Amino acid sequence: MKDSVLSHLSPDYPWRDRFQFFPELDSTNDRLVQLARQGAPHGTVLLADRQTGGRGRLGRSFDSPAGMGIYMSILLRPDCGPGELMHLTCATGVAMCDALEKVTGLRPGIKWTNDLVLGKRKLAGILTQLSLTPQGQVDWAIVGVGVNCLQAPADFSPAIQATAGSLAMALGHGVDRGAVAAAMMEGFWSLSDSLLTRRPELLARYRRDCITIGQDVSLVRGPEVRHGHALDVDDQGALVVEFEDGTREAVNAGEVSVRGMYGYV
């Protein structure tokens, strides 16, 4: 797998010596956190063929079977404060849509804030983590992305068979995982150069890809469930929702479901 990825990378890709492949890890994000604390450099990328403890937002697990997907994490060390990275998940979503479109010709949509979807099925998830210096600046940011590549419906657990999808299911044929991983790595390279300097453009592109805007949504925070309509994504990456009582809120925490997706009717 590693040789396949390297063969698809552009000759100009600058982080070849920072790319590590593992047949199996518990979690690429967790391993990269360890390496970040040990001083691993900007641009370090971990790729696993299988994860035994893959996870997503809100502590959920992410199915990561061997030979089926891309399970990747990258370490970024931007020179900024945490407030300048509020759009990191959004910007990553756009970069990953670019990467998948480059390889497959299909452009996913983004369900706010961190799911890539094709039709009404989840194709990929994004998980971001930050660590700060004692001075309050960003020490490192880790972005993990899991993409379902080769699964057929029967390969998913019964709990997610109705909502999960893969590139192969959408295309009707297999896909070269090495090419997908290489495009994702190049997408992160491009993103690292534009993350702080082209924020308005990245957010504008995110809004175009975001399938949540304009939809009826359900916001779940613990036992509280509120229904409303998603109006926009603001300049911090928060979802602007108008609730049934007429109030508006920029939502940046909690679970947002879109009517007609993931079991929200």
C-alpha cells in the first residue's frame, strides 16, 4: 500500500519522508498525538490499512476494516491562535471533496460539520484535535479522515447499513486506494498553504458543498432536542439555525441531523 501511495504522489510533494504506513493501528489520530508530543514535524502523515479503535465526533466509533478504506491523519503546526483555526474542519471538508473528485469524478457533499456524503449515505468522516502552548498559541492540530472506498452494503455492520456508503457503491466499480490516499495527502499539502491566508474563499466553497444549508434540521444536546431550519454557515464555521420559536443561533456544538438523512424523518 505504501509503495502504491508514493507512486501516485506528485514529484513536488514535500513530505514524502514524513509519511508512515501501518498495517494496523488502534487509531491514526491517537498515534499521531503521541508523535506530536514527541516533536514530530509539520506535515507528518499516518495511514493505516485497518484501525481497531477508529473514532469520530462525540466519541462514536468509525468502522475501519482492513483493505476497504483510507484511514489517515496529518499533523499541522500553524503559527496562530486557536481562534484562527475555527474553520479547520470546514476547510478540510473542502480539501477532501477536491481530492475525491480528482480521483473519481464524483464530488461529495458535506453534511455539517464533518461528514462527506454521496446521496443520503455517509462516505467519510473528519475528526480534528488541537493542542495549545502555555502561551495559548496552537502547538499542533491533528486532522483525521476516514473514507469508505471498497465496501459493499453487506460489509457494513447492520447498525449502519442503511446510512453508510462507499466510493465503490457510488461508482459501481472499485477504486485505487493508493490514488485516493495520494490525492488526500496532496489536498492537505495545498490546504496547509491556504488555511490561514484564504479563509473567506475556503468558507465560501464550504457553503457551496454543504448540503445542510437550506434544510430542516434537528439539534440534539443531551436530552434536549430542538427543530429548526439551517440558514447558513458563519465565518467561524458555525451553523446558523432558525428554530421553530423564531430565535436564531450559531450552532458549534451538539449533534445536527438533517431531515431525511441518518434516520431523522
